[in-house]
Amino acid sequence: MKRIAIGVALLFGMIRVNALPVIDIDITRYGAVGDGKVLNTIAIQKAIDDCHRQGGGKVVFPAGAWLSGTIVLKDNVTLRFNKDARLLGSTNINDYQNIDPFTDGLGIDVGWALLVAVDAKHIVIEGEGAIDGQGARLKEQQIATDTRPESERWGRRPFLVRIVRCEDVTVKGITLNYAAAWTSHYFQSKNVHIENVKIVSHGVAHNDGIDIDGCQNVQIKNCDIISGDDALCFKTTSSKMACRNIVVTGMRLKSNQGAIKMGTESMAPFENITISDCYIYDTKNGGIKLLTVDGAHLRNVHISNVKMVDVRTPMLIRLGSRLSVFRKGKDVQQSTGTLENVVIKNVKAKASANAQLTPPSGILITGVPGHYITNLTLENIEIDLAGGGTPEHARQHVPEAVDKYPEVKTFGPRAPAYGVWARHVKGLTLANITLRLDSNDRRPAFICEDGKDVVISGCNIPETSGAAAIIRLENVERAHISKVKVKGTADALVGVEGNSSDIKLGKNNTPGIRKKIQSAPPL
């Protein structure tokens, strides 16, 4: 054993002696000019390639404005952006490459990028500097020659940072500004660490902040994102690799679309994902949106300790059957997936009165006929809402939209419940839900349609008047309602309709309610 230990020590000693030195390379050594005018693509790429050939090290961007087209990061290379260093994306769209093309959820060919790494290992992007895509200027120059409609044209514009099939990736401290499309896209990569990244990216369409696409063993912490599109978005544009084992914490998010989103593109699973301690504000199209519509299994997701301020529709949870394919020739259409074992707890939300659905609603949950959302728990949730619903609104039919793009507005123009509306669910638990209203709302606080094994407990309902029921159950098998506190008046605590059965009430505090259960005959 002693001889083996000595031999191992000598072997490691030889490795250290013969290892190539870690080097620092300043891009100015290769002729790069930091005036924001000279195109430095070739010079920067030579610096990266030389650093890679010599065994790895740091390629340093000193203070200055370094204009470039597509540059490719290689194994064992760190890009270090010093204070006041800015990598500027060229405004000439022809200066960009698409190394790994694919189709996004809207059916547009995408994948061009400013900074890209493909099949690389041990790469780092760090520093106090910034990467700026000059997206608005690039778009302005693009539309002078590209006469297609914007819905078709935008896909040709480059992402800011694109990481493809890489391992051991760190992005830390950097600022990412004004992408021409998605700001940062991580595809089928493992062991990814993103920390203290600041993103300000808006001004053109599709400015997602961070897109995690089929990645595993990912940690994202303490990032500040202001985005024109989804701020933090999990995708699986390929069926080959799941989003798995991901921990997110300490995020500050503002978005013109969704703040935390899963599943706009959803072919491979989303599983074992934990998100906590986030602040969401001034967000236009949903605070938390969990979606699977292209065959993915979304399961074992835990979201907790989230505060939302001025957010349109705090939550949307959707299992659908759009069943799109995004990498043509590499994937085939899948069958409908599953959405199960999700817990969302300790959320405080102030919903915007100016919402996608009017009057606004807090939480929308829906599967499709024959496919239930299963084992969903919402616990310790507080939502402030505008109110304003009428008895007519309470009877609003919500479209199934089985194969449609999954958005809040897809289910408009309004939902029939102001608090939680749920359809096609099995194993739904609503525990300690507190709702507050700025004005009277005559819709039910909770509605469940086509449900099984529904538990509603410990909920606080604000003072309202004129509602037919506080809770409406339509075609629900097995429900238990207890410890619900209702301040206002209504015809019934629970309105039971359709082919519902085994509806049980525990002890509830409802002094202003005329009947505990009001049953309507099956249609």
C-alpha cells in the first residue's frame, strides 16, 4: 500500500510538473481596438484559440468598447471582463453565425449568437464589465433590408450568450445588456453555475433573460433581471435531455412577459427543480407559470418564499397538448405529458388591476380532457386583487384550447373565479389561502371543474356580498372543505353542480352564509 501511495504521489507530481501553465492573454495583443468602431471578431477569436491551444487560462477584456460578431469560447478558457470593459455586438446581422440551429416555440428558426460555446468544458464568463448586444440598433439596420413581417424576421437576430452541450460552466458577476433576441440560452449543458449576473435587456421582441434548455445540475443565485420577455425560463426544445436537478435562489425579476416560467417549449422532462426567495415586480404576463404542452413530464417542482408586486395574474399552471417539435429531423411528435407533484408555498402577491383577464384572477390551473394535473399543493398563499366580478362573469366559459400556445390570454376573456380557478385536476390541495379584494366580487373565490380528491382548508375569504357560492364544484369526486373563514355573505358556502359526489365539510367559520351546501341537479 505504501508503494502504491508513493507511486500515485509521484504520478500526480509528474502531472503537475508537465502541466501547461495557466496564462492570461490581453486581447489587445492580437490587435483588438476598444473604440466601439473597429470590428474585432478575428482578433478576439485568435486570443481565445491561442489560450485554448496553450492549455487554458484567461482572455482579458480591458476597459473599452470592443465591437465584434460571433466569437466561440473553447475548453478551459475564462473570458474576464474588467471594469468598464464592454463587448459590443455588431449591428450588421451578417457578422453572426448559427452553429446549432433550432426552431423556437413560435415556429421560428433561431440560434445565431454573439458569444457561443459548443461542446466545451470548463469555461467561465466573469468580471465587472458588460456584454451589450445593441439589439435596437441591430434591428433598425436589419429591417432596412429584411422586408419580412417582424414575426418571421426576428429569429435571424442573434442571442447575446449561447452555451450548447457544455460541461462545467460558470457565469459570474457579468452584466448582460440589450440582446437582439434571447439574452442567454443554456442548452443541454451540465454543471452550470450562474451567480450575481445582472441583465437589462429590452427594446426588441423576445428578450428573454435566462433560458435553461434541457440542462442538469444547475445553480442560479442572486441575479437581477429586467427583461422584455420571460425573465427566468426553463425550456426543453429537444426530447433528448431533461431539465433536472436545478436550484434557484435570491432572484430579483421584472418582465414584460413571465417572471418564472417553465415549458413554453416542453419535450423532455422538468424535474427536481427548487426555486426560493425571489422578488417579482412590475411583470406584465404572469408571475409563476408552470407549463407542459409538448409531451414533457413536469414533476417534483418546489417553489417557495416568493413576493410579487404589481404582477398581472400571479400564477398559471397548464398541462396541454400542443405537441410541437422544435428540432426538425432530430425529434418526433410526442404524446401528451404529465404535470405532477408540484408544491408552491409561502407566496405573497399583489396582482395588477390592469390584467390580461378582466376582472383579474389570481391563479389559473388547467389540464385537458382526459389528462389531469396531479398532486398539486398551493400552501400559504396571499393574493391582493382588484375585484369587480359580476354574476355573469361567474358563469364565464373558459376555452379548453387543447393545442394552443400556453398563455394567460389563451383562456380569456376572463375566469369565473377571482381567487383560484382549476379544471382537470386530481389531488389538488389549497391550504391557507388568503385573498383580499379592493372591491366587491360576486364570482366564487374558488372553482374546481372536473376534479378528484380536492382539499380546501384554512382559507381566508374577504368580505363580499351577492355571490351564489364562495366555492363552486362542478363534476368533482371527493372533496373536503374545512377551516374556511368567510367574512361576507353568499347564498351558499359550496355550490355543487354536475355529476359531483362525496363532498364533505369540516368545521368552517361562515356566519353570513345561508346554506353550507347548495346542490344543483345534474344537467
